[in-house]
Amino acid sequence: MSVLRQHPFWGAFALLLFAGLLSLLWPLPDTIAPDARRTSLDVTARSQALLRSVHPQGRSQPVSVERLPSSVVDALLAIEDRRFYAHPGVDPVALARALWSNLRQGRIVSGGSTVTMQVAEELRGNPPPTFGNKLAEMHLALRLELRRSKQEILSLWLNRVSFGNRAHGVEAAAQLYFGKPARDLTPAQAATLVGLPRAPSRYDPFRHPDRAERRQHRVLRAMEHAGFLPPDERKRLAAVPIDVQAPDPVVRAPHLTRWVLRHRRPESRALAEIRTTIDPALQKTVANLVEAHVQTFRQETLTNAAAVVLDNRSGAIQAYVGSADFWDKRHGGRNDGVRMLRQPGSALKPFTYAHALASRRYTPASLLADIELNVPEASGAFTPENYDETYHGPTPLRQALASSFNVPAVRLAREFGAAALLETLHRFGFDALDRAPSYYGVGLTLGNGEVQPIELARAYAGLARGGTLPPVHAVRWARTVEGDTLHPDVPAPRQTGRSPAVAFLITDILDDPAARTPGFGRGGPLEFSFPVAVKTGTSKDYRDSWTVGYTPRHTVAVWAGNFDGAPMDRMSGIAGAAPLFHSIMRTLGSGGDFERPSGLTPARVCPASGKRLGAHCPAPHRELFLSGTVPTDTCTVHRVVAIDQRTGRRAAPGTASRHVQQKRYAVYPERYHAWMREHDLPLPPTAPRTASPTPTAAAGSLQVTDRLRIRDPADGALFYVDPVLRDRYQRLSLKGMAPDAFRDVHWVVDGTRHASGAGRAMWQLQPGTHRIELRARHEGQAVRSPAVQIRVVAATSPPNRSTVSEK
């Protein structure tokens, strides 16, 4: 004690030495425990088939050193720590050599770390290589050597060190890079793997194969110098190419598994497996069909497609294909087409018609006006047109929906209002439509809002289920690493407010090939040998092509288009998406017949009027009605008129019976007369004249309004009468516009009433100067349009028929 007082320096040194030796007895860190190793998470199909395996904390599969080939340990000791069995965890010789190298280079080129120190570094979480951290690693290395055998320390290094690409341990690395267990590694492969931990990113065999090969050669030379390899063997191994396998691809359902992993419920315990609802065979088939479909239509500028299949009974997702090729970066293959927001076009129309039927103001037999319509909107007026660019006149509701005519759907949307339509769509689960009704306007029925394909699939499945949305889900259960099973919170079925009877009427219409014929013809991709309710949709400029439909068992939604929004080459829903839908639905097969619910009454009606059969109706049609909505009025469209065969006019009361012919006509309300003339549909002749025609009110006594407008002909136009052409080919088409609120709209030519309706009328060209007006009554007052004056000239020689008129 007196010596320590006389020499305080040595006393302090002795105390520090004692404390240092005592500190070596500190317990080892908890991270060395076996239960601290990393685990994988498997996403599986309903049949237990693996869809995807992920490693949230990196790949790790422990392996015993005794089961490894000797070349693995030889390579490790040769390149990292030749004196491993001679030092106590810290190698003074290696430290001195590293210090000398660093001084000569003027920078840190070597750390002198032993295998044990590298294990210590990994256990400490690989902190920055500072002087303090190096001392801490040495201290932990000494403690490891005191508590663990050399074999155990080698096992720690081989099972915990990072080999790059989130692979921890030689077993995980062997599986990742060579697709084999570590026990089957060749000496060349062992040298490749053991060389990676020094700089895993720099020597990554996937991205930098040349660097990995140079590193492997360095390890092989070190093995030769350490006496583990003879020179000839080293040269032979160095000549063998490094043949690494490609990184693990996403096996099946990449878009779904990615969505499931991103949106899984946070758990306090680690998960080992997520069991999905995917049918692996169906998933593979649908994926192949999507890829083949896109390849077939590349010339039409179609680069992608997506499809989803639902089980209507449970709401389980059975197939989920988000793009044609998940790995296709050029065309955005990683975009998830099942959950993107795109305009669905006419695919939203069935919900407008469901609202109309539920109001009980309309039935499937109700006539809808498919004639020209001008719609004033806050964003500007527009005139809806049908896909075939023609009007179909009085059209039964069944045919208007099945053939996807635009004008009748817009008329219904105008009648019920955008707010009511948006509420119906929200009831059917279209939560993505989150703007105010005024933002969409009545164009919402034509699909001007953006929805997700998965929303469309759920809504159509709701129709298949009689008006109840299924609880759409993709996860059946999850299993923890301890083996406990966790069940997800599957939402309850959601009521849409539409009765099973209304839903069945929509289904019956969408499954009616005859009603679909005027719009799509027969024998196309929308027809099947078993019941399928189906609807197409096309967004503006052919940017999106849709087909959605269902059997009693399955619902399929298909989108085709380009993720960048580029338009396709006139690829409508029937051309772009329907063939793929047809292939998928045929794969699924029949789901049986749609079961008719209660609350429906069949009845025979006249298809031309939607009313009870009259005495002159030619062909009755059997239709379904909501109970209490069967028509009670009798058809007045079909009429039999007595015609005087000598004049072609109505027979007078005194006309002899031998000159009278009873002729049947279909006479629609006056609003359709212009459409009838345009399509050469005959109207009954007027009654026989008993006196000269009475001119209408003088033009000067009528109030002029710009709301009545003549579109054709133009004021001041000049026309020629061709002496060669027959009269039937020398008629002038009169076209005008009038608000719906105006009544008794008619044309007046030279002061004489000519034809009813503003849409279109035909007038026989007659030489001379003529004054044309469009007249009507509004709020009890007679009004007229600004007059148009034209001149018709009798040509002495035929004019150029390519320009019949000059304007």
C-alpha cells in the first residue's frame, strides 16, 4: 500500500487494469440470443401455395458450422483471420500491421479486425468506425472469447453477418445467390460468399459481377497462401464463372401481395404467414390472359390491362391482376390497375336506371326519348351523342340500357338530378366520387367521375346479390411466429337501398342479347352459352375501355388502356376490354341461372308504347314489372287509317269502299315526328282538304326569340333544282333547336305551316325566294325564330353535285 502511495501512477494503472479485467465478466448482449434472429413472412394463396415471401428484417436461416463444407471456414479464415485459433479475440499482430498500413497510406485502409471483432461489431449494430467504437468492439470480442468456444464464434459470424441484399448468414446467402443450401456450396461459391461481407454493396454479384469476381479471386489467392488450396486447384477454381441466379421474382399476384403487405393491420407480434383468398390456378390463368390480350392489341396502341374476379357469395378476391407485366417499367407495369382512379364511361349507367326503376315512375317497358338534346350545365352546355352517332327515337328503357344509348341516360339524369344520382352511386360503394354533385353534373351517368375498378366490381357484385354489397376482402387469416391465428376484421355486407326486385330487373336487362342487339349486334364477346349480365364502358377519347359483368357466382371487372392516359386507336369497351372479359368468364364457367325474387309481375305489352296491347298492336312483348307498376293504359301508337287509294290521302266519309284501304301506322307523339321523317317512317296523311289551307298567324304579329334557332339552312343560302334528279332527291333538310318547355314547335315556310318538331324536317325544293321560320308557343304566347331567307334557282344544266348549295 505504501508502494502505491509512493507511486500514484502505478496505483491508478493497477486499478484501471483490475477494473478492465473485471469488466470482461459483464454479461453478453441480448442480441446474441437465438430468438433475436430474423424471420420471413410468407403470403400464401387459399390453397397454401406460396405467392410471395418477404423478409421485413432481412433473410436469415441459421445453420450449424458442422454441416458446412470445410471450404467455407477455410475461405473465411484465409481472408479475414488466419490467426483465429491463436489470439484471444484481439490480434495484436494484425492491429500493428493495420496501423503501419494506415500510416503509410495516410488514410484508413485496414482495421485489423478479427473474426471475433467482426461478430462484436455486428452485435453492436454496426456503428461508425470511430476510435471509441473500435475499443468497444475489442472489449466485446474479449468477452465473447471468454464465454464462447471458437466454433460458436464461427457460427455467430456465419449466421449473422450481412452478405448484402438483406441476406444475413451464409445459409440465406447461399439460397439467395446460388439457389442451394450452404452445405452444397462448391469451394468457388464459398469463396464468392465469404468475400461479400467486407463491402456487400460494392461486391454485389447481381449489380457488379466483375467486382464480385475480382473479390472471389482475392479470396482464392488468400486460401492458397494459407495452405488451404494448392496452386493448380486455385487456378482451376478461378477459371469457373460465378453463376448466380436471378433475384427472387414475385411468384404470383404481385400487385395484390404488395397491397396486402402495405395495408396489413399493425400487429404487436411478428407474423409468419398471411393467408389470402386468391385461387392460384385462376390467378395464373387470368394473368396469362391479360398478358396475351395486351400483346394481341399492341397495334391499337393498347399497352396495359387489369382484371379482378370476386366471389359474389363471400366477397373474396379470387384473382387480382394489376397490369400485363409487373416488371415492365416502360409501360408502368408496377402501377396497380385494380385500384387506380379512371373514368368508367357507360359502366355507371346501370345505377342511373336502377334509381329510375326504384322511383316506380319508370318500368323496363317505358319509352325514353332518344332524340337530340341540349343540356345546359354550369360548366357549359353540351349535346350528348350516341356511340353510333345516330338517334333512335322512342326507345324502351330495356333497350336503352342494354344497348348503352347515351341520350336516354342523360335525360333520366336530368330528371332526377345529379345529387340523387351521386347518392345512389355512394350507396353502391363508389367512395372515390367525393366531389359535390355540381362538379359532375348529369354527365356523371356517362362516367365523367373517376372510380376504381375494384369499386366497379363490388358494385356489380351488389347487383348480383340482389342489392347488397359483398364484404370485399383479400385476407382469410394471419399466423404469428408463435403459431397463433389472427382473423381480420371483414366488413359486414352493405345495403344499397335498392330492392332485390330492382336489382334483378337490371340483371335481366344486362343479360338480354335481344335488347343489346341495336347497340352491339349479335354473336360478339358479350354473348355466352350461360347467363351473364354484362356492361361495357368507354371514357372520353378512348382513354379507358371497360367491361364489367357477373354470373350468380362470380363478378369480373376488366380495364384496358394506357397508364399514362394516352388515347387508344378507337378501342371502345366492346373492342378493348370485352374480349378479355369473355375469356375470363368462359374460364370461370356457368354460375347457374339468376334467381327471380318476389315482387315482380310479368305482363304482355306493346313494345312500341310500353302499354297494354291495343286492338292494332302487331307483336306483343313479354316484360317484367315491379309489382304495382304494370301499365293500365292501352297503346295508342298503332292506328289503322282509311286511305283513299286514288289520292293517297285519308278517305273522306263518302269515299266508295272499293277505293278505301285500311293501313296501319305507328304514330308517336309529336316530339318524335321530325325523327320519323328523317328515318322515312310514314305518318298518316292529313284529312282531305275541303278548302284552301289557312295560313298561320302573320309573322309580324309574333314575338321573335333567340331561344328558337334555325341551324340549317343558313340565311342567304342559294340552292339549285337539278333538272335530271328525281324530286325525292331534291329535298332540303330543315334543322332547328327549341327548348323542351316550348310547345307546338313547327316549321313555317312562306307563311304556311309545314311540319312539326324542331329536330329535322324535309322540304321539297321549289324555284323562287323563300322565307323559313321556326314557331312555337311558350307560356301561352306565340313566338318565332329569326327568319331565314333562301333562294332556289332552276338550273338549265346540272350543277356540280358535290356542292348542291352555296352558303
